[in-house]
Amino acid sequence: MLTLIRELADYEQSLHEVEATEDQLADALFPAGGAPALFGHVAEVEGEVAGVAVWFVSFSTWTGTHGIWLEDLFVRPARRGLGLGQELLRTLAGVCVERGYSRLEWWVLDWNAPSIAFYESIGAVVQDDWTRYRLDGPALHTVAARPAD
């Protein structure tokens, strides 16, 4: 799974940002004595892992229900066009329906035209009225250390 995550990061020109280790993924997917915080599905072709979907459970305060946040969806370039990405998304949509979840959501880079076309072809709707923010690194620590007002 980590190999495919790195391949995705490389495709997205962000390989230098991957810090995750196999142990971290294993602990999140298969925690000792607890419920997993991370879930994953793999697609195989001829016994080789060719794609991955990595996700976690989200919650919408507006709908009052859980959903799935798809963190990573990646199919190796040599295996694209076989329907693996669509099958991974179908599987996750099935999990949502089965569990009564109201949403399946994810991000896509705005320059990734092939993925955008694929997502739109299956009925996904762009949410361009929201701006994504991130607090990490030194800024995260600075905010955490601020005294309460």
C-alpha cells in the first residue's frame, strides 16, 4: 500500500512530502486492541496489486450521518482503463449505502484532467465553492501552544 501511495505522490509531484512508514500504516489499519482509524481496499490484476483506495470515516453535521473521506485513490498507469478505479469507487459507494452513510468525498488536483473527467463521467460533482485550508508544521504547533483568550 505504501508503495502505491508513493507512486501517487510521485504522479502528483509531491513525493518529497510522503513521510508515512509501513509501521504507521499498519498501526492505523490494524491497531492492537482497538478499532481502525484507516481503511483500505486494493485492486489486483494477475496477483499483483494494481490500485488502492485509502479512506476513513467522516461525519456531516448537516446531514447528521457519517460518510467516507477518500484520502487516496490510485491505479498504476499500466493498469488504467481496466475499470479498477471505477470498481474501487463502486465498492466504497456500496459501503456508504450499506452503512447508511450520506457522502463519499475526495479531493482531486485541479490540473489532473484525466481524473476529473473520470469522476465527472460517473456523476461526481465538483465542490468548487469551498476553499481548502491546512494547518500543519510549525503553524500547527504555534496555534496549539496559544493561551486561551
